[in-house]
Amino acid sequence: MKQDFFRTVLGDRPVTEMGLTYAHEHIVIDDCYVTAKHPEFLLNDVRKISTELTSFYNAGGRTVVDTMPANSGRNVLKSVQVSENSGVNIIVPTGLHLEIYYPESHWRYYSTEDDLTRLFIADIEEGIDQFDYSGPLVKRTPHKAGLIKLATGDESFTKHQELIFRAVVNAHLETGAPILTHTNFGRQALEQALLFEKLGANLQHVVLSHVDRAMDVEYNRAVLEVGVRVEYDSAFRWKKDQPNHTLHLLEKLLPEYPEQVTMGMDMAKNAYWKSYGGQPGLNYLIETIPDFLKSKGLEEYYQQVFFENPKMLYAFFRPS
């Protein structure tokens, strides 16, 4: 059973206030292990981020889902500033990202399933640590996580990843918080969906990201048949001399699975942000997808993809 709220860094909001929603973004990526190696991922200038989100708000955008989870560049206090400056609702996650985002000695590798379950629940119900678990102190803020993230790579799941799946589903079922995942170019998406089904997750509140990078219509259909939702975010990434597989998947699958498809930009590199001097900018989907859908006679699905589906997905459900 669904509840009628979603959880932002500024507090719970009725789903009627969610509005036009981008389902997978990177809004704040502060100095951390991965940005030291890859400075192109650094997104920590509150002024520049606020400028981009204000433009998004003025174009009709109302909510973004940030997808940097625990101790991988998350800075909840900067997220609060950006939300207050722009008026945009920001949902931030708990959970864990790919292993490459953490050093080999990281606490994730020696935490038990129960440890991680309790950490994720605390982020959702008590508040996110001001220091984002960089230690040695934990100082919880009043700003809470609104979803749980996990990530898998190209290969079959490791024992460590399976432990994280269990902890994520434990916290999901305990709190009613939705789940978002990372897939590498859509790889292991079907395996993710089937494992969530096996673990008893509420599949209406589970979304798998980047599945459009798998390109294949039948593979995407197989994932959707399990009952999870998918998030497509590569519409601007395909090269001009190749087919736009994201748009092709929308054309083929929206009529079949109108309630299971969401979209975002996944602009993790600062070179994608206009406020950082890059392209195409956060408003790209608002500026292009309506015309594409209209050209294919699919304009009725715009409301579904950007308004109704995120509202159903990111609402908290009532835990059993």
C-alpha cells in the first residue's frame, strides 16, 4: 500500500507537490575518494549548482533524485542549501555505490548485514550524518534520506554485493523507502530484478537505472516483465552517427509498460552542466522529449514518465 508522501532533504512532502521529476541525477558530489582520482565528477559549488537548478525550476522542473549514497561524495548540508536556493525538491539516498568509489580498506567491506541495515535505517529515520561517515564522529542532522541505493558492475554478483542487497531490502521493508540501483550499461539488470523479487522487495518501489544502455528491446522487456521500474538517462549521450537507443526504447516500450518507465540525465560530470560551462544542461529532457513523443504520436506518455511514475515510485509505502 502506498503512502502519500516522498522524503526530501527539507522534509516530507505530499506526492501532489512532486511535480515534474528527474528520476536519476547527481546534484552534489563533494570532495571524496573518487573525485581525487576523477576531478570531472566534482560537483560541490553551491552557487553554480543552485543556478542550474533555478533554471530547471523556471522551465517547470520541481523534483530531482540525487544518487550519491553514503560516503561517496554526499554532502547533505550542501544539498539543503541548493534546495533552499532553487526551490527544487531534492531526494537524497542512503545505501552504497560501486566498489570503485571506495578505498579497499573502507568500512563497507567489514560491516555485517545487520550493521548496514541499521545504518541505512538510521539515515532514513533519524537523519544523515553531517560528516557522511568519514569518521570518527557521527553527528546526525535533521535531514533524512528518501531512498536506498545499491550498485553492481559487469560481472555476476559477489558475496559482498549479495550482502548489500539483503541489507538494502531489509531497510526498504522496515521503512517503506524506495530503492534505486546502478547498472553498468544495463548489465546484470535482469539479475538485479530477479534477486529483488526473490528477496521480497516491493517491486513497484524499485527502479533500475541506465538500462537503456543495454540497447536491446527484448532485454529491456524481460526486465520490465519482472515488475520493477526502469530509468533511462542516455538520450543525450548517443553519438550523432549512431541510433538513439534511448528514444527507440521509449517508442517501443512506453505503450506496453506506461507505468514503469522514468527518465533522468545522470549528469555526474561537471562538463554536462551549463553552469559549469558545459553542455547539454539539466533542462535537456524538458526541451527535447515532448517534441520527440509528439513526433511519434506518444505525447500522452509525457505526463506518465515525468509526473505519475515518479510519484508512484518515490512515495514511501506502508511497511508490513
